[in-house]
Amino acid sequence: MKKKFAAVVACVAALALSVAALAGCSGGSQGGTDGTQKLIVGFDQGYPPYGYVDDSGQFAGFDLDLAQAVADKNGWEVELVPIDWDAKDALLGSGAINCIWNGFTMEGREDGYTFSDPYMLNEQVVVVKADSGINSLDDLAGKVVMTQVDSAALDVLQNDDAEEGGQAELAATFKDLQTIGDYNNAFMQLESGAVDAVACDLSIAAYQMAAKPDVYKQLGTLSSEHYAVGFAKGNDALAKQVTDALKQLDEEGAVQQLCDKYADQGITYDNWVL
């Protein structure tokens, strides 16, 4: 009898632990050990100036600083989780992260995520080597163009609906459209001559050109869009909390200060839209 009772107690305890684990993976920011909330930020660590590893080996970037400011405003903890960009959906769905905050374009992704209000205007552009002789988008005919896997630039170049800003017709003129895991490596390929152009976010282009002004130049704009913070579909409460905090930070001048901090890396307050 004692053995049967002990077995029942063990089963009940295991069930309770399972329920608690499931509760911890449900929507909203997850609780810390002291009862505070935790914002678990998934980001691409090869995506300067929004998220990257600085010279001291620490995570840095405009979006990561912004996430910390939002957490401070709400009394939350922050956990920064570098992710493979093409694994972001699985990580968000499993609860390993509870937001994607790293230059995340919302247009075309509205059905897959709940978003904060958009906070930053962005564009998709093309960068080439300054001495390449490529001076316009039309000059990309017969050239090898590279972009990041699962990126907004790739979406634009594969979209054949011109009314939605699709540039599939332009991409059809390329010799090849290639993808790579991160933009740092894409620009290494460009500088080495392995590819002729990189299609990327305006902020990424500005960052790379600021670092090497004599090496690169920017061509025309492929499309315009907005950055927002992405959450699991239906997590409206957390999205609203983040949006409200961003608005308050802007009113207090904190956003302007962050933009000024990253101004030499291509961030400008003129593109702030919230």
C-alpha cells in the first residue's frame, strides 16, 4: 500500500511540474526566479548596427539597447539569445524566446506574428563595390547578387507582384541570386569579388559604408518598409506593453539619445516613426 501511495504522489508531482512547465512557455513575458518578468530577446548577432558582438566580446546594438530600455521601464529582466535567423520561428513557438527584436521587417509577415507598432522606417537597397562600374539597378543584369537567407530583401526579390513592391522581374535579370547566413559574410564575399552586389537593409548598407567609405557604394532603393518587434501570434498583451514603453521612451528623449549613440553606424532619428 505504501508503495502504491508513493507512486501516486510521484505521478501527481510529475503532472504538476509538467503543467508548470507548460505555463512557463505560454504567451507573455516569462517570469524570473524572483517573480519579475523576463523579456527573452531573439536576435541575429551578425546584424550590426541593430545586434552584434562588439570589440570587447559583448552583445551590442541599437535594438538590444532599446530592448533593455523597455525592460527597465517595465521593471523586467532581459535575456539576450543569439539565434540562427532561419530558426527564429521554431524558437519563438517553443518559448525559447518570447520576442524577435533585431531589425525585423513586419511587412509581409503580419499573418505569422503579432507585432508591436512599427518604430523605424527602413528600405531595401543594393550595395556594390565603388570601383565595380555598376551604377544603377539596371546594371545588375548578368551579375551575381547575394542577400541573407529568409530576409526582407530576399522576399522583395522573389515577389513577382509589382504592385506590392516586388522586384522579381529585376531579379530575373541577375546571373544568380544567392543567399548566406549573415550579412557580415555577405559583405566579405562582396569585397573579395566572389559576388557583384549585396541586397540588404538600408541600415546595414549605411553601417558597412560608414566602416569602409572608399570600398562600397549604394545603388537605388528596392522597397520601403518598417521595423517592429515580433511576438508569437496572439501575444497582444506583451506587444502592447512594449509599444507603450517605446512611446514613453521617445517622449522622454531616450530614443533620440540612442539614435545619436549609433549615428556613426547609420542610425538616424529621422527614421523613427512611433
